[in-house]
Amino acid sequence: MARNAHDRTSGKQRPGRFRRLVGLAGATSLAVMLVLAITPGVAALALDIAQCNGVGNGGGQGLDCRVEVVNDLDITDPMAPIESSTVTVTACLGAANAALAGVCTSTGPITYTQVVRNINQCNFSDNGGGSTVLCTVDVFNFVTGGAATPTAATVNECNNSLTTGDVLICDPYLTDSERATDPATATVVQCNDSVNGGGGVLDCSVAEGSTTNASLVVRVNQCNNSANGGGSLIICRTVIRNAVRAAISDVFVPPAPVTVAATSPQAQTFVPVRPTVTTPARTAPAELAATGSAPSSPLLLIIGGAALLGGLLILSRKITKEI
């Protein structure tokens, strides 16, 4: 009976325990997602950048969109390349000349663990009348250890655009055959099939000195099929620069050994030298030198003896006379 009661009690408690476990798991998942969402500086894989595409297609709409990319690719070891990118994007959306209205948002710089290779910007956008499309792309590539030398960027631009417009500016100026560069291989595909609503302005350029590098090819697809309403404006700019740096070596290269030329010993002649003998000076015994009573030479002794003898003779004569 006790066992059956325990079983019934356990059965009643299982649903509550299960709900608590589910709630705990849900709270844990939510906490993890929030941490991942708000943690700054977490590197992520870089995707192709797509900005301001298929938007603002009502009349009088405006776009002002900017992309800045710095790629860094180290292929010193081709089997284990190291790559990263830093991306900053700014988008102003709203009425025509949206940037002047100050309705802009900016994100970045954000660091990714891969380089950016494709940028799609301002395509199929602002096709209502009286619209403005202002879009720029700025890319700087650093390649370390690559053997490829940067070459001039190829361009496909301004094809089938502004057929009935007022102002057409495409830079660099290209012939029809140059403009027909295969868009699948061109570095920049820009301002094609755009501003065909009449009374519009198209001003598109790829900056002078823009280059590409076989080790890191970045392609830009920009301002195509856009601003086709009457009286619309497109101004689009792209610049791509490349810098190649020497490979970084981790192998220690010791300095070259220093060779010292051997010199033959010089013959030496032995010349004997006679030793110098110094005779010490003779001095009187210390006690005689101190009193000064010792004769200084034999001559003084003789003179002294003669004087004494003479004195004795004179003294003896005096005595004899007195007697």
C-alpha cells in the first residue's frame, strides 16, 4: 500500500518537474541569444554585402548609401591563408535628398573573419518619378605574400541608360566595345539600364587608379536598373585600391659567419741585456755619526797626533824651568 501511494504521488509531480525543466532550458537559450546579440567585437563570417537594393520605388524617393571595406589577406602560407575584413555601412532612406533630411543610419566598423568579395548596392531601386540615387563604394585591399601585381580594374557601365535624358556622364569614358566587357568578369558593373524615364541625370564613375588583384578579386555591382522614373537623378561612385606586402617569414636566418684572415708570426731577434749592478754607499755606524767624534780621515789623525805631541813638549819645558 505504501508503494502504491508513492507511485501516485510521483505521477502527480512529474508534469510540474517537466515544466520547470522546459522553462529553465528556454531561459538559458534566451540568455545565450541575448549575449551573442549584444557582445561587441565578436568576429563573424563575412557575407557578400547587399545594400539599398529594391527599395524606395515610390515617387519622389531618395537613397544615399555608402559602403566602406578594408580587406586583409595573408597568403604567406597558401595552404592556410589568414583573412579578415572591416566593414562600415551607412544608409539614408526617405524623401528625395534623404541625406539632407538627416534620416540616416550607420553600422560599423564591424570586423569579420573573411574578406568581402562581392558588393551589390542600389540596384532596382527608386524607380518612381523625381527620385534621387546617391551611392558610393570604397574598397581597400591589403594582400600579404601574394605574387600577383595589381592591374587596372575593368568596367562595364552606362549600357542602355539615359536613352532620353539630359545629362550623361560616365567616367572613365569608354567606347561601346569597352563598355561591353563581360559583366560576369568585370571588376565593376555600374549604371546599366538606369534613368530611362526622361529628363533625368546620370553621373557614374570608377575612380582613376582603381585596380584589381588576382589574389583577391572584389567585384562591385552598383546602380543598375534604378531611377527609371521621369526626372530622376543617379550619382554613383566606386574606388578599389590594392596594396601588396612582402611575405612574413617565421624562419630564423642566422647571420653569415665572419671570417678572420690568419696572419703569419713575425721573426723576433733576442738581444741579451747586461744587468745593471748598483753599489750601495758606505756610511759610518749610526752611533759615531750621531756624536761626530770619529775622525773623518787618516790625515786628521796624523795632524791631531802631532799637535798633541807638540803640546806635551812645550808643557815639559815649562816644568823644567820652574824646577
